[in-house]
Amino acid sequence: MKHFTSTLLVLLFAVAGMAQKGPIIEFEAKDNTIDYGEVSKETDNGIRTFVFTNTGDQPLIITNVKSTCGCTVPTKPTDPILPGKSDKIQVKYNMNPGPIRKTITVESNAVNYEGGIIALKIKGEVIPPKPQQSVLEKKKSMLEK
């Protein structure tokens, strides 16, 4: 019985020690990815928002947010996010035609990611604009008919 009690106490201390203390960041986006789908520059401004919540027991501080290229501009919260509160990281893609495959790196004090570094991703496809016929071309095609 003495051995069982000792083992139980060691197990309880181990479980308590494994519980994460500190800020914990949880994103709403599945796999921390936003899919633009198939979009057009004429109808889409390229802005998307990653919403997150601090589910930890200490303030979450986002120290830096950077993109893999200049075509994607992220903006980060400036104030600490208190436990239980939510905030957002906004991303603006410049909507160049072609595939979207970009990573945004978030640096924070979150304890649930190694070193507090989180990779956010955007993906999708920007379709090229439809060629527009000039007024002269329209008039010429009407005269030929």
C-alpha cells in the first residue's frame, strides 16, 4: 500500500508539472490556414483576418509578425492580450494573379508553441482579370457585322 501511495503522489506531481502555465494562443482557423479560394482582384481586396484567443493564465504578447515576401502585409496587435480575451492578426495580400502560397511568422510569448513561434498560412488562387474590349474595338466589331 505504501508503494502504491508513493507512486500515486509521483504521478500527480508529474501531471501537475506538465500543465502549461502562461499565455496560450489558440487560432480559429483550421491548421492556422486561411484559404482564399479562387478570387479576382476586381472583387476582392485581399484582406483576411486570423482571429485568436489567449486561453492561458498570463497576458499574451505578440512581439513580431512578418511575411515571407513583400506581397503580403500583416498587422499585429499592439497591446498584450489578457487571458480569455481574443484579438486578430490582419493580412493583406496584393492580389497578383496566380497561386497564393504564403507564410506569416508570428513571434510571441505563447507557451504552447516551441519558442513562441507560430506559422500562419494563406493559400488560394487569384484569377487574372478578363480582357476588356476598348470602345473602338466594340465599334469596329459592330460595323463588321
